[in-house]
Amino acid sequence: MNDTDPLARQMSELQGSMLAMECFVNALAEALNGQQRLVVQAFYASESAAFRAALMTSTAPEATVEAFERDVQRALNLLEEPVDPGNVSPGS
């Protein structure tokens, strides 16, 4: 066993935990109606802006900042109003 094995295991556990939380949050977001989505979008914009400001003045690694920005965008995309397949015109 080398010295990095415990760290690698911890990283793998954290990744698994984050994936499980992402699934949970995705399910919650999908269950929201239009008005609820707007409220969550507003709160999320406020929270992510505050965390972004803190990250920019921190010593966080660039990979942390990049992952934060990527996942914020993914969450915002998830919170957009779902498209009703019955209301999509051909070619749109």
C-alpha cells in the first residue's frame, strides 16, 4: 500500500457522495413547477454569486473554481423551464 492510497480512497468516496447529491438535487429540480423554479433560480443566483466572490478572493485551486463554474451552469440549465414536447414546432 502506498502513501496515496488513503487519499485516493477519500477522493473516490467524495466523488460518489457528490454524484449522489447531484442526482438528488436534479430530482428535486425536476419536481418544481414554473413559479417554484423562478424562486429557486433567484436564491441560487444569490448564493452562487456570494460563493463566487469568496472563491475569487481565496487560495482555491483553479480546478476548484472551474468545477464550481461548470456545475453552476449545469444547475442553471436544469432550472430552466422544461420544454413541453407537445408545444415544439418542427424545425425549432
